[in-house]
Amino acid sequence: MTRQEEKFLVAKAQSDPKQFEVLYRTFIDEIYRFIFYKTSQKEVAEDLTAQVFMHALEHLADFQYQPGARFTSWLYAIARNQVIDHYRKYRPVSALEDVAEISIVETASATVDQQLHQQQVQSILKLLSSTDQEILKLRLWQEKSYSDIAAIVQLNVVTVRARYSRALKKFTKFYTKRYGTSY
């Protein structure tokens, strides 16, 4: 969806809250995946996703486009804050661990290899700061632009670009040092 299409839908929803349903249907899957990736719990992800859209609907009149940012960036920022609030409230016994979805593969051997690789990637990610982890995940797995990431993590675009570059270099260095091969 282009920025102009998004702007049009937001303006319609701001003037008629019943039109928010179009925004909801457009972005619910993307926001749910983001939250599920952060929580690894289906029920929690569903609840937090609902809270994100309730918050967005309640505060839609306050939303204004900022240069370079999009409505989806605002939704991601709300989602990120909901996840943070959730973990503050329900401090997990085990460490928060993001688990990427594993695609269906044809052989058991390939599945095992993929799971091992995923565990290796996750173990290296844990060596980075939480913000750097989030920037890498948003850029590489969610395919977000630098300006969208900046709005989500509440940093400026130049800082996000620099942190992404440094984090990717650190990740590559740590991965190669620990596993001896490139990821």
C-alpha cells in the first residue's frame, strides 16, 4: 500500500470511525506477526494485537503524519509499547526469546538443520543490545524502511542506519567467531 493510499484510509477513518475497519483488516496480520515474534505465545499475541488496535482507534483523531513516517510505523510503535508493558507487568521467569517462524520443509533433515541454524542466529542476537536486536529484526525480517524503524524505536533515521550497520557487522563477527562460517 502506498503512502497516499494509507493517508486516504486514515483520513476516512478519522472522519468516520466505522472506516477504521479497513485499516484494521489491512494491518492486523502484520502487527500480529510482529507481536507473536516478540512473545512466542499465540494467546498473548492475540490479546496484545487487540489492545494495539483498540488504542489506535481510541487515539486515531490524535494521529498526524510526520515526514518520512507512516501509519504503520505508528501501529508498530504502539505494538512495541504494548509488548514492553506486557513484560513489565508479567515479568517472565525465562528470558524473552524471539523465535522466528520455521517454514515447512520437505525433509526432517532440512528441518533439523534449519532449527539448528535458527538457534545459532538467536544465540548470537542475544549478544547484541535489545535495541540493536530490534533494529536488525525489523530491517531484515520485517523488511521495514529506516524511517519506519526510526519511528518504531523512537530514534532518528541517521542513528538507526548507523546502529543497523554496526549491529550487522557485530553480528557477522560474533557468528563467524563462534561458528566458523558465514550465516
